[in-house]
Amino acid sequence: MKKIKYNSLKNKTILITGGTGSFGNKFVNTILNKCSPKKIIIYSRDELKQFNMQNHYIKNKNYKKLRFFIGDIRDKERLSFAINSDVDYVVHAAALKQVPTAEFNPFEAVKTNIIGSQNVIDCCLKSNVTKVIALSTDKAAGPINLYGATKLTS
């Protein structure tokens, strides 16, 4: 696996889908401290997590580089608005990740993990995003449940 060089993120705009999740929180902290991005867009549907994240970073010297968008990857129009022409990189971390949730809500898992991921791809192509990095799981390799199958498909 090829590692991102932190200097390659200097003066770049990065959008993170599912940006308030555990990965998004850690990734934002890392890139704020190790490189100098132009802007980081946190895209998620969780208003409370966005509020908490804003409060966590409000005293950070790089706080003004953060932008928060309420939105769902299932909403292609809103996603397209967030992934505008100045986004250089997209890190796609949004997904329904709990196996029992996917099993009890199969169509919701398909809408988010498959169709939502397709929306990310379509919007990135439309906006000429330089690179998209999608997170997945070991459960996508030889899936034995719906969650793994949706992540394999995405």
C-alpha cells in the first residue's frame, strides 16, 4: 500500500465523508498537525458529532481551515455541492459499519454503502478530484454477511 506523503497535502483541499467518525477525527488531527492543508471539509450527517468536533478544534491555530457540512452521501445533490471544483482529495469513510444494523436494515446498508459510494465516485469525477481514497474492511474479502457484501461492492 502506498503511503500519502504529508507534504503532498500542503495547500490542498481535502474532503472527508463520514468525517466525524473515529477515523475522521484521527485523520483530521493528523493532517492539521503534520501538514498545512488549504482546507479540510468534514462531511457527515451527525450534527452533534460536528458540534463536538468544532468545539474540540476551536482553539486550534488551524481552526479556520476546517469547514463542516451536514450531509449524507445518499444525497447526491448535497454531496456535489460539498465536492466543488476546488476539492483536491476525497477520503471516503462514510458507511453503515455495524454488522447487526446492516443485517436488520439491508436496504439502508445498500443505499449507504453501495449507492452512497457510487455518488461519491460520480461527484468526484464531475468535479475533477485528483484522488479518492476509500476505506473498507477485512469483511469485504470473502464476505459472509450483507455488510461485507456491501463493502465489497462499494
